[in-house]
Amino acid sequence: MDTVADTSRLIAADKVQGAKIYNATGDNLGSIDEIMIDEKSGKIAYAIMSFGGFLGIGSQYHPLPWSMLRYDANLGGYVVNADRAQFKGAPAYGRWH
Amino acid sequence: MDTVADTSRLIAADKVQGAKIYNATGDNLGSIDEIMIDEKSGKIAYAIMSFGGFLGIGSQYHPLPWSMLRYDANLGGYVVNADRAQFKGAPAYGRWH
């Protein structure tokens, strides 16, 4: 149960887009490329992390459930409990839109 | 209860931003300036509609619950069950960020 002091943080969607994603040890894994919203419920279905590539060329994209991302104020980005290796084995997508 | 044929539509957040908002008779009321997300739940807390002004100067902003917006494919934007007059009487905000 959240403590009384645990306030709900609201964030603007355009601040989420481009936010960095880190693993638990603070290594940068990628960034949030897009968030997909279920229109009916207004709930984020998943975020899309972009990683790899250089200057936007060769980037790969990977969907992440929003629940996997936890904002870390010290890092100024999101921490995901996973690591690049887990994404290497998983399906990755080229430019999706 | 939704019919089986009623598919959940997913939309990218950056497509929501800037989408036009219409009233029930198809008049353009404004557009979606931003969507505010509750970070913990990943749910849209509210959208912010911008209206009025000219070339971005003098625009007013008004928060709208996401549930008030219904996507209309014919109009290519969102319909809200309200009208400009209702917003005129309501609190409006200047540039909020």
C-alpha cells in the first residue's frame, strides 16, 4: 500500500517521449521513442524503446509495458528491470512508422 | 458491453497531440495541446485543449477529462460533448508551461 506521502506524479506526454531508459545499475539502454495509448480507456498500452544505431540510423525498437518503467529522479529518466542482453534475444523491430 | 467487433484502437501519443477537437455538430473547438499522464498507472489524467488566439498568441488552455473525448474517424479528430460557450464560462488558463 502506498504511503500517504506517495503522491501521484503527472507527466506531460511530450516529456515522456525522448526520456532516457536505464537498467538497474544506471547504464543507458535507450530512450522512449513513443507511447501507444488505448484510446477507449486512455491508458498507455505500451511504450516503445529505441536503442542502438547512430544518429538515428540503424536504430532498433522494442515494446515495453509501461509497468516495467519506473521514473528515477536522480537519473532523470526511467529504470527498467531488464538489461540490454534480454532485449538482444527478443524480437526487435526496424523503424516501425 | 462492447460488441465483439468493437476493437480497441491504439494511437501514438504524438498523433494525439495536435489533434483537432470538435463539438457534436462538427464545429472546430480547438485542438489537443498536451496529454497529462499519471505516471504510476500509465493512465491519461486529462488532456489539455488549446483554443482561441491567433498564430499561437493569446491562446487559451482548458483541461478536459479523456473520457469526454471520442474519436470520430469522419472528422479525423475528437468530438467532445460540450460547446465553446461552456468553456467561455469555465476557468481558462494562459500558457501553462
